[in-house]
Amino acid sequence: MVALNEVIDPELDLSIIELGLVYGLRFEDKPEGRHVEIDMTLTSPGCPVAPEIMAATHRAALSVEDIESVHVNLVWTPRWDPKIHAGEDAKMEMGIW
């Protein structure tokens, strides 16, 4: 879902997609319209901008044409590890090699 590329983690100034914070998307067609479930994590359980990121993720998904409802599931398994989950560009930005 391209719209999620616009959701930026304000602490790292990278998108949640680049960081690998989105673990899964599930789409379901319902009588009232298309629904999407998003499984995502955060960089840490104590992330001070968690509500902001979660709300921005919800808004971005809801902005997609034909999406009528969104549910964002916050998951902690697997634990986010930038060496494993982040994309190459994000790793370069964070200085991870």
C-alpha cells in the first residue's frame, strides 16, 4: 500500500515502510466496503510518538480509494530489529552496516 510510504517516524525521519515496521496487510471485502487490517510494530515499546504514528497509519490507509475501514494492530512479535527489518536505504540513513 503506497500510501503508507507517507507515514514518517518523526524520531528517525524515515517512513514506516522503509523502517520495516509494517509486518502485514490483509484486505477484506465487506458489504459496507473494503476493509484493511494492518499489523505493525514500533521501534520500541516505549516509543513516545506511538499514538502519532498509529493515527497517521490509520489516516494514510483510509485515504486509499475504495478503503472504507481500517484497523491497525500493534504487534511486538517479532521484535523490530533494524538490521533485519529495515530496508537498505534506511540502514544507510541510520548508519547500520
